[in-house]
Amino acid sequence: MQKETSRPLISVIIPTHNRGWILADALNSVRSQNFEDFELIVVDDGSSDDTPAVIEAYSGALQLITQPKKGVSAARNRGVAAAKGTWLAFLDSDDKWLPKKLAVQAAFFKSHPEALICQTEEIWVRNGVRVNPKHKHRKPSGMIFVPSLALCLVSPSAVMLKRSLFEAMGGFDESLPACEDYDLWLRLSCRHPIHLIDAPLTVKRGGHADQLSKMASLDKFRIRAIEKIIKSQNLNDAQYQAAVKTLKGKCAIYAAGCEKRGRTDEANRYRALSKQYHASIQKR
């Protein structure tokens, strides 16, 4: 790990909330990297379990930031604000890295000086059992905006990106309680290629009850993210058409779910939103 007196190449940022039961795995995977030019920042987002005690065991090996619970977006943004590195690498507290993860990505950027962001392939583990991602989850490389509309194809734990790019994009949207990563990658991928390193160097673990991906009504937040990018005026015609088509599809699905649960007014709002953007295509 980089000495405190020098400026690190990479800032590793781990946001965490009540993950004392698994956080040590993430911390150990960072400390086991065969690459030393990095700093480790942990942002404790209002934990009430034994997370502080777990972190205390690593005293001196990381920078700890504590804050009242504000959500994962605010925690990641807070970590970036304290970071000193040129490059940012996020690691969710329930995931972990293989030992070569940082070294391989650092080497990629050294050999591709024009690149601003890349991600690695992943090993998926659900409830302790390795699973194979479906074909629809296969990660593309390059200008991935259009395929990323249907579902999030970038994993925060697998990404490394230039800090200046993150700041130019405005960071994670703290108003989104979920799908904040989907939102950021849409804003970024409509302008910049996201490169893929075809090696599984990140272990993505799931199945536990506190995952944001288990939150109800996720499509509502995806629709907000798509509407934001449509309104941004950063899309070319093909991107705009694809975004509106996806928004209409997600609005239809979400409205049907609302109707089924007796939320007729909410269903009608999303149907009206779909019609609004259908009309916008005709005027574009």
C-alpha cells in the first residue's frame, strides 16, 4: 500500500453500512493485491452493527470516514472527495477482488493512454454458490450505451475510472436510493467507451437480504435515470431513439404492476410519461 507521504496512483473506495459480517473479506482482498500504489478509503455510512470493530482491526491500513446514514451514493461521493489518486476503484463491501485486479487495470491504462474507464469480468456467487450469468448479462466493450439501457452492464466493484471523468459526470446521484450506478453509467457511456478486460478479477456476491437490488420497484428508479439522460441533450439521434423506446417499455411494465396493486393514479402517470416521450420522437 502506498505510503501516506506520497500521492497514490489509485484510490480504492469501499462504502459500507451494517456489513460487519462480511466486510473483512473485502478489506482482505484489497490488502492482498499484488500492487502497492494505492490508498484505501472506507466510508462507514451510519453502521449500527460491529462494523466499527471490524474496521478497527485494520487501523493504519486505511482511511476511515464516518457519516450518518445517507445512502451508498453519498458514501461513494464522500470517499471520492477525500481521495488523492488519479484513478478511482470502487468495491462494494459484500464483494471482493482477486489479487491481480488493480495491477491488471493499471497496466491496461498504461498501455491504452486514451482510455478513461474499464471494468473486469466477474465471478458471480449467490448464497455461497457460484452461478453462471445469463447471456443477457454478458458485458460488451466500447460504446455500450444502447445495450446498457435494458439492464445495468457495469459493476461498481469491477470498474476503474479516471477521477477527472467521475467529477465531470457529477458523481453518483444522491437522490436515487437505488439504480444509482445504472444512472451514472448511462451518463458516462453515452459519451465515452467503457472498456472490458476479459478476465474475471472481481467476485460479485449476492443473495443476502440487504442488497439494494432486492428493493421493490427498481424500474421506477431506472425510469428516472433514463428520463434524466433523455433530457440531458447529450444523446445522438440513435441513442435518443433507443432511450425513448426503453423508457416506454419500462413505463408499460411498471404501470401494469401499479394497476395490479390498485395504484391506478400512479399507473396513469407512467402511461402519460410514455406518451409524452413517444410524441417527442415525432418532433425530434
